[in-house]
Amino acid sequence: MILIRHPGATQPIAVPGVVLRPPVAADAVDLGRLYFDAYEPGVAAETEQDALDDITLSFEGGYGVLDPTLSRLAWSGEQLVGALLVVERAPWPDTPDCPFIIELFTARSHRRLGIARLLLSVCANVSVALRVEDNNAAALALYHSVGFRGVADGN
Ligand SMILES: CC(C)(COP(=O)(O)OP(=O)(O)OC[C@H]1O[C@@H](n2cnc3c(N)ncnc32)[C@H](O)[C@@H]1OP(=O)(O)O)[C@@H](O)C(=O)NCCC(=O)NCCS
């Protein structure tokens, strides 16, 4: 289902020891590895190489032009622990005409620390949409907790 969140007042948040910065193409290998590890086997990519190829395609604009003002990587020291990739406009016919989150994931070792919520706070001042599977309970709980609602039904 597609969810959307409109701009609204948010509290400044931080996660101790975690620093955000925009992604660059040189991050593709680290990102591909984390992307592969973050999902259950076969959900996002069949192999680590597939994951890397998908991330490379994201950098090349295959899912829309990456927006460096809204996309962020989360680092704990030298370790990449989370990522939010946002495109200016998604290429699919059913996606709204606004920035679109094509990926959000947190390292298994760093979950429930508020990293995904921190990453999403970067988009607090714009309307932003995303697609989530109906059975992704963790993601649905996260998105609802920070104000995303269904495009179709407002729930
Ligand atoms: C979904 C995901 C990104 C959440 O990342 P995270 O950094 O652990 O999330 P946060 O710590 O910021 O959680 C914020 C809130 O989201 C909700 N939440 C997050 N994970 C949850 C879970 N497993 N079960 C229930 N609620 C959850 C909670 O309300 C949580 O607040 P709380 O910890 O104070 O209760 C992470 O589980 C992940 O990478 N999953 C695999 C990739 C994925 O499915 N991405 C989304 C694709 S649409």
C-alpha cells in the first residue's frame, strides 16, 4: 500500500553516537551489503550481488532521481547502520506527485534505537510518500507512529 505524510511540526530528535550524511555513489558497496542483510532472504534481493546491482541502479536514477537533500545514511563510527533513499518523484503510475522513499532500512544490530525515525525526520518539512507491504508489521508500526497515512483511505 502507498502511504503519505504531509509536513508538520516535529520535535528535533537524535540518536546518541549516530551521525547522518547524504549518500554518494562511493557508498554503493556498503549500502548493498546492508540492504541485503536488512531484509529476510529473498524479500529484497536474492543475493548480495543483486542487492548491490539494485543500489547501483538507484544511484543511476533507475527509480527516479535521488534527492540528496532528503536521502541520508546513518553511521555509527565507521559502520553504516541505516539508510533512507528518497527520489524527487517515483517513476510508477500509482505513486503520488511528491518525493518518494524508495528504501529505508536499519542494520539488524541497531534496531529499535530510533534510527529509522531519525532518518525519516529529515523529510519532516515536505510531503513524502512510500510503498510498504501489508505484512511488514515493523515498518507499518514505524510509519504510523510518525504520521504516515494511506493515500487511498487515510488510514
Ligand atoms: C522497519 C525498520 C526500518 C525500522 O527501523 P528501526 O531503526 O529499528 O526503527 P526505529 O527504532 O526508528 O523505530 C521507531 C518506531 O517504529 C516502530 N517499530 C520499529 N520496529 C518495530 C517492530 N519490529 N515492531 C513493532 N514496532 C516497531 C515502533 O513504534 C518504534 O518506536 P519504539 O521503539 O519507541 O517502540 C527496520 O525494522 C528494517 O530495516 N526492516 C527491514 C527493512 C524494511 O522492511 N524496510 C521498510 C520497507 S517499506
